Amino acid sequence: MGSASEIDSTAGQYLEFMIHGFMNGLITLQELEGINDQEMETIYALGYNFFTYGKYEAAKDIFTGLTAYAPYTSHYWRALGAVNQQVKEYSDAIAAYDMAVANDPNDVVSYVYRGECNILSSNVEAGKEDLHKVLEIAPNFPEYQPWMQRAQLLLRLHGEG
């Protein structure tokens, strides 16, 4: 019998394999009818954990599946954008952030990240527009204060402020 850490590692690899297959269509969305919001959030949390531990492909599979199943849920799109941004797929990240803000016009976090992706893609003016949008929205929401400061810093780094 292996050690607990070996068992955990094997279980983690098996789970990652299952999620990868699941999100690649081995289980169709029709078979998923009946998943409730809490279960969706559990799947999201699993994807977030994969993302946190650098398992970007598994996280991307999960978030892609969630956005297909629940296309009007802003934070699923933001998560998909974050994975794409992390692996420097900026155009895919921007497209995901576009969907996030289309579903939640006050999604300050997605505006910041989309602004960063635009700047990193040499589309500095579009990036600055997103960061200015953050400065319009964020003052109304105290919880967005750190994101407002990040937007201000990025603008200063690019010759504004």
C-alpha cells in the first residue's frame, strides 16, 4: 500500500483525467440536465483549485464546459479568461472577458484583466479604455477598491495619471 501522499497524488491524477474527458465531451451536456447551481459552483471550485495549482489545461476544460452549460454566468467566463491569460492566449482571454462583461456590466475584475490583456497584445488604447471603465464603476463598490488601485497603477505605467 502506498503512502497517503501517493494515494492523494494518484486520486488527483485520476480526477484530473476524468474531468478532462468529461469536459471534452465524453459526457454530453444533455446527460448533465439536472445539475443545480450548487453543483455547478462545486465544479467551478474544482476548476479554480486546478488553476491555483497550475493545472491550466484541466482548469480550462472545466471552465469551457461551465461556460457552455451556463453561458450567462459572468464569473465562469472570467475564470476562462484568467486561464487563457495565464498561458498567454491573450485573444482567447479577451474574448472570454468580453462575455464576462456582457453578462455583468459591473464586472470590474474582468475589465482590469481585459485591459491587461489588451495592453500585453499591444492594443494599449483599448486596454486604457477598460481601465478607465474600472475607474467609473469601482467607486460605487467598496469591495473593488484594490482593483481600482490596480487600474490606476496600470494607467500611470502607461503615461496617464
